Amino acid sequence: MSFLGGVGEIGKNMTALEYGDEIIVIDAGLAFPDDELPGVDLVIPDTAYLKANYDKVKAFVITHGHEDHIGALPFILKDLNVPVYATRLTLALLENKFREHNLKNLKLNTVKPGSSVKIGKGFGVEFIKVNHSVADSCALAVTTPAGTVFHSGDFKVDFTPVDGGTIDLPRIAELGRKGVLLMLCESTNVERQGYTMSEVTVGEALDGIFYDNRTRRIFVATFASNVHRLQQIIDLAEKYGRKVAFSGRSMLNVAEVAAKIGELRYNKENVVDVEKCRKVEDSKLLVLTTGSQGEPMSALTRMASGEFNHIDIGENDTIVISASAIPGNEKALYRVINNLCKKGAKVIYEELDKVHVSGHACREELKLLHSLVRPKFFIPVHGEYRHLKLHSELAERGGMNGGRILIPEIGMCVHLTEDYMRKGDNVPAGLILVDGLGIGEAGSIVLRDRKQLSEDGLIAVVLVINSLSGEVNGLDVISRGFLYSRENDAQGIMAEAKEIVKTAAARIDMKNELSDYGILKSNIRKDLRGFMRKKLQRTPLIVTIVLET
């Protein structure tokens, strides 16, 4: 098996299982860029290994419909059009993405929790019901001639789930009794003691908030994919006589898709267009919105900054953020909360009330899964290195031989038989950057230049040279994000910069037909960079443009 994503990191989950001349791939997720990737929209796994072995790849099998497990598929299937197996809601969410990417003639297969499929000659895959923060989530039992591989997917143990469907612990225990060769298990919440609270506790907390704010306008921001939470919120709106307005593209899309397949139930007569919110009395309106992570372009963020056309936040508004901040998003989220408070709104978030529960298993639930599956070998997945390390220690304290536990890295290949598990040669792996319509085009040089622009600004030098005489007929030096026009001696510095450019140009005989503008540009950049570093202790990005007349 090869780990193409999702280990040593949060996001872009992808694992390839290979037996003989066949490969199946579990999940194909994306990650969102951090501050080290300025201007990048999305990050997806590098699939060079899969492309090089296209004839072997038999299918993608998907555990659930979160972006970190499905988000890369629209990009990958353009080059690897192989069958996809997933549950109903997961495929419905994917089909929306496929339409946006204009992907057609895909081989999509709907499976039900509890069902099994045969893939190729060597693989059988059973989809096992688990609880998570998106409906239709599954663990996978992959049977091979070498033995059974159990993949937990993202899960928690919820004995009172909103839809009534509990995790299929009896089937997981049965697999354990029959014998599991390897378990791959998520590690997200391994740092948390105890058990993850049930989703119904959120409904109970929200019920109290709806009651206490009967005369106020209520907003709830949450993950659109958490259909069970949406259902609880919509049910409370009906209970308290409120119209529901869906705000945000993903919220609208998920509500429509989930309602279409029966995962979300509501009376369409109780839904009001967000553009007509002003016509609804405050005490009769609920706005279900995106923006629980403080995303810059989300509906809630625009409301907080006063840039949302149809809603003005005021003192009679109660805003519930029913989510916890994903690591790295804290600053953006608290900025939104602060802006909402400045507008007079009452904001309720996780630190103030039980308005969110995790969809991931805590330590006691992980222990339970280990005790039921009883695998011969174990590899922790879905987490940063510290999560994987803690999870391996948890398994060892539970009685597992430390020599049968392996902490994976991106690109690691692992050979597995009935008798041993060991590392093989690494496969090509890493990340591909999606920047607008460009996939993989934002390389290290582009990112380096973007960082330099953000930190030190830009100087553009424009030279106009007479192609016959070689004389400089025009010269301009332009500063952007580097030198404030009213800064002390700014005009003097720019005048000196022009003289440095003229001197650099004079060192080259531009009348010579063999003269090289590349050398001219290099000289200008070198001289200007040295001047600016000495004068101001700054190193701007310098761009030189030479025009001929």
C-alpha cells in the first residue's frame, strides 16, 4: 500500500492498496492552503504514481462526503477515469462538483452501508455504517488474498444519532473475530480524553437558544455538509414558527441535494429567499449560513463586514457559530466574531455553549475500536505526526506489539503479508497546487516571488531603447508596496534609483547587434537590489521591462 496523502497532515486523504496488478484507492481529498502558499486556492495529492500505473487502477472507494476525502476527485478523474464507489449522499455531493468541472461519462456506483462490492480479481470492499458529522459515512473492510484490511474512515461512536442509525459495532466485532490483518484508523481526536458527545446534545443546546431568543432574529453558521445538524436546526425553526433562509453557495447546494435524496426533510413553504429576509419579522426568521470558519468570501464574513447586500446585522440579532475552528482558522473566525459584536449582535460559539460536537472519536472510542477489531498489524492515519505517534502509543498500551505498528509518511510504500509488515521504496507523492484554472502551475519560484511581493513589495523598471542608436530614450522606475510616496526622501531615493539604472545601461554597448538585453536586465536588478538593501535594508522584487523603438 502507498500513502499519497492524509498522514502527517490534516487533509488530502488518499491511500492506494495494491495486490498483484490491481490498485484500489481509498478517498481522494483536498486540503486548504496555509500562509506558506499565498494565492493558492486548493491543495490536492500528487497522483503521478497512479497515472504511471493507470492500467492497474481499478476504482476509487470513498468513505464519506467531506472535502478532505472527496475534494480532489474532480481534478483526478480528468486523467484517471475509473469507477467510483460511494454512498448516496456522498455521490450526490460529488455530482455537483462534477457538473461544475464539466465532467461527463463517469463511472459512478452507489452503494449502501452494509453492502459489499467486488472490484477486479483480488479486492472485495464492504461498506460499514459509522457515525460522523456527515450522513452516509462508512468504514471499509477490504478483503484481499493476503487478508482483510479494515479502514475506519472518519468516525465516532454515537448511541443516540439524529437519524437513529448507530455505528455497526456488531459487524465490526464479527470482522475482528474472523481476523483482520491490518487496521488503518483515524487519529484526529486522539489527544482528547473520554468520549465524543452525541450530536443530539447540540440540538438540546440550540433548543434553549431558540427559546431564550424568541423575539430576536437568529442566525446559525455551521458546516453545510453536516446534514443531521441542519435537520435539527430546521426542525427547531418549525417548532418556533420561523421561516428558514439558506445563505451561502455550499449551504444552498447541500440543502438542495440532501432534500432531493431524502436525507434532509423540510417544508418548502417555510423556506424564504435570502433576498427577501428584510420582509420577514425578526422573531419569525432563521438564517442558516456558511462562514463557521471565518472564510473570507463566506456569507457570515460578508455580513460581519457589512458587505452582504440583503442582510444588515444589528442589535436584535443572535448569531450561533455551531462549529469549532479548524487549526489555523482561529484568527479569521475570531475576527468575524469581533466584527459581529461591534455591530451589536449577540454571538454564541463553542466556548460559551454546547453548540458543537466533534465528528471524530476520542481516546475511549479509539480504544473500543481496537478491542473489537484486534488487528494483527496497525497503521494510524488521518492526523499530523503527533496524532499518529499518540495513536500508536495508545495501541501499544492496549496490548499490541510495538513491532507491528508503523507510523506512515507521505509517499511511504508498505509491504504487507500474513507474516510481516515492512517499508518498501517510496513512491512519487506530495502536493499539487490548484491556482484558479491552473493545476500544478504555481511552483516554488512563483510562490517565492509571491512571498517576496507580500513582504517587500515591487520595483518595476521600464526602459525604452532606440534599436538603431542604442540610446535610452525613456526611463521610468515605479514602486508598488515598497516605498510610500510621502516617506522621508522618497523622491530622492527614486531619483538615485534612476541614475543607477542609467549607469547599468551605459555599461553595455546597445548599438552592438549582439548585445543581450538579458545581461542588461540582470545588471539592473543586481545594482538596484544592492542599492535598496544598503539604503533601506529592504529587498523588493525587481522587474525590468525593455522596450525597443
